[in-house]
Amino acid sequence: MSLNQQYQKLKYIDGFKDRLKMFYGIKDLKSAHRNKLNHEIDGFIEAGLLIRLITKQELQEIIDEQHMDIFGETRQERREKLRSKSEVAEINWDVYDSPAIQRR
């Protein structure tokens, strides 16, 4: 790999890490901005793979590293934690016991 290719790869990795930090920094998991960043990251990944600048394994290592740096846990651990949170959250249906006209 030439010096120029190494420099390009380092710039690509820095840009990829910046996008991941922004993506993981968004608290609202269903926001339009997060969705847009997700698509941007997908395009960034595809571009790097297409021009053979980086491998899937290297990308996965960067993703895992950034996730661990930001959240302090693996992606699998976080998925399980979020899944258990959503299952635990119960709706208080007592509010709806009174007629709708009285719930103003």
C-alpha cells in the first residue's frame, strides 16, 4: 500500500468514526436525523468497500470500538438492555377508567 493510499485510508477511518460518534450521540432512536445519519453511514461503508479501501472486518472493529467508547458496553449488551427496558415499561391504564369527557 502506497503512502497516499495509507493517508486516504486514515482520512476515511477518521470520517467514519466522526459519523459513528454523531450517530451514537443521538438519544432519540427514531428521529429523522438519526435515520439520515444511518443512511449516510451505510453509504460511507459501501463506498469504502467498493474502492477496496477497507475490509468488512476492519469496519466491524471500528464500529465495535466506537460503540464501546461511547456506551461502555458491547452492541449486543446494549440491544438486550434496550429490549428489556421496552418490555418492562408498562402503561398505566387507570387513567382511562373515567369517561373521555371527564379526562380533560
